[in-house]
Amino acid sequence: MKHKIFFVITLCIPFIFLEVVFRVLPVCYPPYILTTDEKNPVARFQENTNYLYSNGWNFNIISRKRTNNWGFANDQDYIRSDSSPLMVIIGDSFVEAHQVANEESMHGILAKEAKPFGRVYSLGLSGAQLSQYLIFAEHAKDELSPNSMVFIIIGNDFDESLIKYKSSPRLHYFEEKNDKYVLTLIDYNCSVLKKILRKSAFVRYLMLNLHIKENIKQLLMKFKHNPMQFVGNVPSVVSCQRLENSKKAVDEFFHQLPVKSGLGTKDILFVIDGLRPSLYSEEGLMDSKESYCNQIRTYFIRRARQLGYELVDMQPVFIEKNRHDGSTFEFPYDGHWNQLGHKLVASEIAKSQLYKSTFTPLNTLIKKDEDTRKIKSGSLQAQKTL
């Protein structure tokens, strides 16, 4: 019996040592995603939580983040009773923006700029796509009554909106029923085992920093001699059926958007990502011309403009900046926008007609009021001098 105990202890020593070491290192430790079901249909993180995000075996990305009172990565708490102009930015991990500090994200930058005149809030979560954006839009409409909305559109937002291609828990998907698309939620509840394992820094390092699960999948694909080429962080080639279904997802999104958002076409802006990293060279752009990502983004842009929506295509913006000084807009080992990427996106949103119409009228009123106060103050001072 003593030998068995000694054997078990000996076996555990390396793991105990690793756990101690990784508790000292900046291992990724994001907040939990809360239970998502019929009673709690909007996926979000634990509220009011400060957390550390890191990525890579050598922690090449480190950021300190906060979730607010709504459970989204944002330094602002969302206030329902505030009547000042409000723009809501909706998206996936690019809006969640784990990789950069909240104030360096596109919505953090815009919130600071708009602060004297109004508010910029964000609703973003990893894995979200067009179908989930409708849920976020409806939630914002019901709880906050925003003046405008901005949707950040990424290469995997299209086919992954369909339940036949993706069905990760916590999100809503388009499901075809009786020749119609309905939004279907896949319930999510963090298991007790997962909560226990997440307490281990070593386990988090394997799963969240090394992404061991995803890497094993990639190795299996190579083992099967089926290496997959990617453009815009999605497979470059898909079946004709998948492309056509992606177009149907786009059409359904635009069909449901007016009701879900409660806004007209003039109150909504779309920002669509460029074909990174293909856009960094003319050869890459030529090779990506027939890719799935380029075909579906082109379709989305055309449909949005046909319906009268304002749209910002980041591709020419990124190309111009890259050709000028060689800048790149993602991290070396992470396809999400880096600080410069977020800054450029924020700049393009600030130039949009939507941003100006959301905040400029109030700016003008405030300036006039300030000028009036200055004039009155000057008059009073002149009277006192006399």
C-alpha cells in the first residue's frame, strides 16, 4: 500500500511543479461565459471581471482586460437611463478584442472621441456571426434604444451562420424549417469539470495559449494529406453549395435586420475586413481573387449597397497603408487586428456619415451653448470693468 502511495505521489510531482511554474507566468485566464438558454438567450461573459489575456507559447500577446456590467469586454458600464446619442458596435472576436486593451480597441478609441457628445458601446463575442449579430442588435434595441449600429463583418461570418455548418453552444444560428430560416439557439452551460480544470494554470496554458485542440485538428488534416489553404482566415475553396448557402445567410440577415435592429438603412454602417494577409502583395491579391472569402465578401458588399446601407471596405485602406510604410494589421501569430488595425478601423468609422449624423448635431448644439456662455461671460466681465 505504501509503495502505491509513493508511486502516485512521485507521478504527481512533475504536474505539481508545472502548476507552480505556470501560476507565476502570465497564462491566459478569461472570464467564464455565462449559461445561455431560453431564459438567458444573449451570450456574454461574467460581469465586472478584471482578467488577463495572453496567447502563444511564449506569451507574445498579453493584455489586461475588463468585462462591464453587461458582461462584455468594455471599460464602460452600459447605462439604460442615459439619453445621450448612442452608437452600438456589434461583432465577434474582433469586437471582443481580447488581444488589445479595451481602450485600444476600435470601440474604445471611438468611445473616448465621442465622450463629450455621446456614447459608443460594444457587443462582441468570439464565434459570433451574422445570425448572432441579429440577437445582439435586438438586445441593444430592447435595452438601450441606440441611435445607430455598426456591424464588423469578418470572413467567417457567412457560412458559420448556418446550423448545418456550425453549431457551437451559446450562439444562435439560421436553421431551415419549412422553407424558412429561423434563429435557433444552442444552449450552453459550463460543466463542473470544465470549471475545475480552468482553475489549473497548466491546463489553461495547454488549451488557451497553445490551442492544443485546434493544433491537433490541423495535424490530423495534414496526416490525411488534405492541407487546406486559407484566405481571409477561412478556407480558400469551398463547394458551390456552401457558397450558395452562404449567400442565403447574407440575404436572411438583411431580411431580418430592420426588425431586429429597429433602425433604418441610414442608421446602420457595415465595416468589412480586408483579405489579410493576401492584401500585402499584388500576387496575394491575384491568388485570392477566386477565393471563397473574396466571392462572399463581394456579394455582401453588393447587397448592402443595393439596399442603401453605408459600408466601409477596409481592404483599400489597409492596402494603401501597407504600400506606404509596410504596416501589417494583425499579430504575427494571431489573425486578429493589432492596435494599428483597430486604430484604422476607428478612423474610418469616425469619417462615416453615420458617425457624423449620430454625434455631430449634438456637437453643434454644445458648441453653440459654449459660445453663448462665453459671450455672456464676456459681456458680464465688460459690464464689471465699466
